[in-house]
Amino acid sequence: MILTLLPMFSLSAESYNILDFGAKAGKEYLNTDKIQAAIDKCSADGGGYVVIPRGEFVSGTLELKSGVMLYLEHGARLQGSSRKEDYTKHLIRALDATDIGIAGHGVIDGSGYSFWYVKENGLYDHDRPVPGYMIYLENCKRVRVTGVRMSNPEAWTLHLLGCSDVTIRDITIRNPLHGPTNDGIDIQACQDVTISGCDIYTSDDAIVLKNRHPKYNMRPCKNITVTGCILTSVCNCFKIGTETIGQFRNIVFSNSTVRFAQPTDSLARIRVSETKRPLRASSGISIESVDGSLIDGVVISNITMEEVKCPIFIRLANRGEGVQKVKPTQPGKIRNILINNVNVRNAWFASSITAIPGSYVENVTLSNINVTMRKMIDTKLVDKVVDEKVDAYPDANMWGNLPATSFYFRHVDDVACNMIRCEVDGEDNRPAVIFDDAQDVIVNGLILDENYIGDSAVRLVNTRCARFANCDIKDGVKFQFDLRGELNTDIRLSDTDPAKVRSEKSCNVEQSVSFVIK
């Protein structure tokens, strides 16, 4: 037996094989007490490895305790019981533990399908509250989860609440795409977390940061790094929200791929054949504050997406959620967001960055973004009135098709767009980009292909203090810029023919390389 040594375990760490405590492989044996005895002994002796050897071992709820690394050898399978009475809650849980982890090369299977049922509408649901989450760790310190494969949770797969100093590395999650609320990794009110090299395929959010627990609403979710991951979901791939009370600071998502599930995948078969649901991710990236939280300092870089509905969704609103179910007296804040080097292929809905009247998403920078969008010709859609939906559940597809093809900004302050390339897979009569109630906007390098054939390429509605330079807009559109609303002021356009600018107000256009429209 070769153990993968982790930093918190020394070369002399003891190992406790569950066979020595009476555990037996086979579907007919329930090993909860035997495995728990090994965990208890290991912790009482000062810590070490509890080893699950090759074979299938059925268990109910296990309590992971301080100092214990649960290690699954190659060919080992920890199988959750298919009977509710074998659980207190969750398959693996830990509370207030230190120096704990799960590692190895085996499989943890939650048998979640044993607790699902089909609703009248043909979709699947589950019998909560037990067994609940497959792995649940609360208020734990120095947590390591590496190498293992996880599958078939009843609800969320790996859930950490109020934990610190966490490393999740090289795990694989494989959940059926028809499973209900089968999130991959949920990080709630945690600090100093690194998630790297993970491959997640699931029906709900792949990796999500949130906080809905009032016990931890004063503990910020901060210093979170997600890198080098492959995310496949029919919901959101990387998400902050929905339930967001407290603060979210210093979040990094980088060097990752958002993939499209294939109809031929074995885990997609029921979703395609029985529920008739689409396989595209709802969003590649979602950042949401709708319950009064502060989201401050998010860096997203080097992301590739294919076949998503909406690439980027940033939403500030005032729904009010969490256990307390009380709407905050005022919306939270989203600010200091940097998104760089993102390539998107075959997206359906425009990326949107929006707030609600009286509030603004602040200081957002988009750089080196390449998007290819689905075409659409719809004269009514061009002037579609987009509902504010102040207290609605935030979802990247909440408005369906927007009047913009690629990017829709509303209620934003201090936005910089650098080298944004927008393409369409056929002719489209909508503006590529819309700014509505926007201030302090800088766009340097907007490149549109020839498939934009509508009345305008960029629409500015009540936009104040905007600068556009180095725009490459083909002649398929009648106007490059379309100004609407009485509040458009201090808009400077470089290298733009004044005849290519339309405004509802009279324009003072200087016939020069740069001119001002007031």
C-alpha cells in the first residue's frame, strides 16, 4: 500500500485499515460502525490514515474527526447505503475538526439515485433532509481533499461551511445530468481555499461560492482560488451566489475550461431522452449579489467556454434570501471585477452586467474577450424593453434574448473594455453592445464582424462620460453609434465618421479625428 502523503501528515503517520476493525466488502454488509471505530481510534491515537482497501464497502453516516485522513486505495469504493435509516445526515461529515481530509485513488458513491423521484412534470427531485449532502464539513481547519472520484450524491457533492485553510486538488466529480441540486463543490463562508486540477461534471452549479447561514454571516468568504479546472454543467459553471449574505473578497478563477455535455454521454442519457432538457450550461461565469452582500475583488482570467447559454452574468439586485428570509434594507455592492482573456464559442444569450435603479455595479474591466454568438433576426427584439426585475431570482437567462447580441450593460459605473471581439454565426440585426444608465465608460478596441447588419452597432442610453477609441465596425450597420435618452453627455468618439452617429438630441460634432457629442 502506497499512501499519498499530505503536508499535515508525517512519514511516521499511523495507518488503520478498516478490515482490522471488522469491515467487510460486499453490498450485503453495512460497515458504518466498523469504519467509524477505525476513525475514532485513529483520532484518539493522535491522527493518521484510515485506509479503505480495494473492494466495495457500504456505509451510512461517518463522522470524520481531528487528525484523520480517510484514504481510499486504488479500486476502493465507499458506497453510501440506499436506506435512509442508515443516516443521521450526510454520508461523510465533520464538525469543528482540525487536520482532516479525504485522499487516494478510490471512489465515493452517495447512492443518491435511491432517494430521487420523478415529479409530475417529468423532472427529478429528492427526499431531503436525509441523507443530505454527500460530504459536509463545517467549521473545520486545515482540510485536504485530493485525488478521489465522487459520484451520485443525493444533493450537493462536497460542501464546506465556515472552514479555513482548505486544499481541494485533482478530484473528479461525475453526477448524472438529471440529478436534482447536484452541485459539485459548494464553498460557504470559507477562507483561504485553493481548488485546483478538478474535473467536475454535474447537473447543478459546478463550483459555487455562497453564504446563506446566519451563524456565519459575519465570516467573509475570502481568499478563494480556483484554477486549472474542467467544468461541465447544465446550470452555472463558476458562480458567486445565489444566496449571498456577508462579504466575498479576493476571489480568483483562472486557467479553466467550461465544456458542453454531449448527448451521447452516459450521464446525460436520461436528461436527453426523458426530461427533454438542454445540455448547455446556463452560464460560464456568474457573479451575483441579491441578498445584501458585498462582492469586492474578483479576478477571472484565461477561461475557454463552448456552447454556453450566457458567457458572463453579473447581477446586483435586492431579492433577500438566506435562512432569515428578510429583504435587506438596501442592495449590497459588486465592485472591482477584472475579467481577462476569455474565449467563448457558440453562446446563445448576451453577457450582461446589470444592477437595479439607484445602484451600480462598479469598476469592471473586461480585456481580451472573444465571443461568437448565435445569430438572430427579430425586429421586435431590437427594441425590447428589459424588465428591471428588482427582486427576482437572478439567473443568466432571466430575460431570455436581450436587445444586444453580445454585451448588455445597465446601471454600471466605471467600466473599461479593452480589445473586445464580437462575432455572430450569421446575420444579426441587434446592436452588438448596449450601455444603459452607464457612467465613466472607456472602450478601447471593439471589433465587430460583418454579420452585424442592423441599424446600429453600439447603443448608448443615458450614458455619461464615455470614451470610444480604436473601434473596428464593419459597414454592414447603418450607424456605428446610436444615442438615446436625454441624459447622454460627454461622449467622445475617436476615428468615427460623424455621419455614422445617430442621436435623439442635436449633436455638436467636430469634423476631426476625435469629436464630442453633447
